[in-house]
Amino acid sequence: MDRDIATVIERADKTLAEAIFAALQDARDQAALGMAAIGHEEATPALEFFAAVVHQRMYCLMFGADSDTFAGGNPDIAYYVIRNSQNIARHYWSAEIDVYPANFKVP
């Protein structure tokens, strides 16, 4: 039963990832058309720009802040999300990140 649950979640996760990637490509393509229409094709943002925008909005969603104004949100959750990202960068990509900087008190 646990395996069935994990399989369902894994499939949904893969579908979500594919949809997000497709949406990023669509946003980039839409921007490219708009930039071409105004004679600025070279100013079309890269796919990574739109990925960063989605990342920022999802980050706000995760800790309850308004993604347009950044108002509100739980700073403790924000801290743990940042710390998790730092741990991933350290563990998988050997990033030189001090997860607990000197003189920092864990919330």
C-alpha cells in the first residue's frame, strides 16, 4: 500500500515537473514573440529567468507571503527552506556554504 501511494505521488510529481517546464518554455516563447514585435529580439529573457520567477513565487507560497508584495509570511519556515537549499547545494554540488553562519541563532 505504501508503495502504491509513493508511485501515485511520484507520477504526479513527474507530471507537475513536465508541466512547469512546458510553461517556462511557453513564457519564454511568448516573450520572444513580444520582443520581436517591438524590435528587441536580443532582449528576450532566457528560460532560466522565468524559472527564477517561478522559484521566487513558490518560495513565497511555501512560507505564506504574498508573491507580488512579499508581505506576510512565516520567517521560521523561510529560514528552513533556505537552509534546506543550502544543504542540497553543499551535499550534491560541494558548495562552500556555511549552513549555520557564525553568531547565528537557530529559530
